[in-house]
Amino acid sequence: MNTLYSFRRCPYAMRARMAVRYCAVAVNIVEVSLKAKPAEMLALSGKGTVPVLNADGRVIDESLDIMRWALAQNDPQDWLRKDDPAAQSLIAALIEENDQVFKVHLNHYKYAERYPERSMADYRADGEVFLRKLDDRLEGGAYLLGDQPSLADVALMPFVRQFAHVDREWFGQAPYARLQGWLQRFLESALFTAVMAR
């Protein structure tokens, strides 16, 4: 049996759970307490971070790799855009910018008291560069690559959600109407509500 070690509110674990559920792959999800990580998870991956997947003895401990593992088995809406190399490049570029750049700004914004050298508003402005880029992309359709969700949408959504939740009032009146609508569609989707159920 495939086992996925997860933490409900972790954005990396969130995107892994969404992919696994979308692909309808049989996986036993173990909710981990970050204060008392299970020995069996630590034995699989010395990193000690979620998510960790034990797929019949194969250990995958990067969220994006878990998503790709699931999609390789079943991808009914073609999240990977298998026959479109340009779309694949765009997906990769968006995820890389999210994971390498936006995530740093998100951490600084969310935990601004840990980084007193600049203000919370400064860190938010850094993150807004990416929000603007995503909002502009959504001019072409309901999702980042048009009218159907892709791997990029699902890989980025938990991080945009986290950014929005730092100051919901600010995000609600920020000039990113398309991005706000995109996020809300995900938050209300059957896929997201299912993976967030306690």
C-alpha cells in the first residue's frame, strides 16, 4: 500500500494531496504531528519534512515529484500538457519561480517579525511582483494556461492561498481581481475541500 505522510496546512503537502486525489491513486494518508514526527517517516527520509511518499518501497520526498508520480499513472484533464512542449516549459518556469523566489518572499511576509531589517509591507511588495504576473496570465482564461487547470495551477495555489491569508482584508481589496477569482474557485472546488477535510 502506498503511504503519504502529510501535514494538513503545509502547502507542499497540500499540493501533493491534491494531485494524488485528482489522479485517484490509492494512497493511505498519514497526518503527521510536526512536533512528534513518526519514526517510520524519518526512517524513509532523513529530511524530516512532509510530504513523504512510500510508493511500494520507492521513497519520494519532494512534493513536485509526488505530483508527477501520481500524474504519470492517471491524468484525466491533462494537467501535464503532454503534447505541448511550450506549455510544459511555461509550467516548469512558473513552478520554479514560485518555489525558488515567491516562497522566500512569502516566508518573509508571513513571518516579518523574524526579519526586522525590512518592513512587512516591503516583503509584501516583493511577493506582489509574482501576484501581478499571475493576474496578468489569467487574462487569457480561468487558469494559468487557459481554460483548463494544469500542474502549474495546483502547484502554485497553496502558496498563493497562504500569501492571501496573511492579511485577508488587504488581499480582498488588492488589484488582482482575476487572481482572487482563480483562488476562490480552487478554495470552493470539490478537490480542495476533499483534501482539506479533517
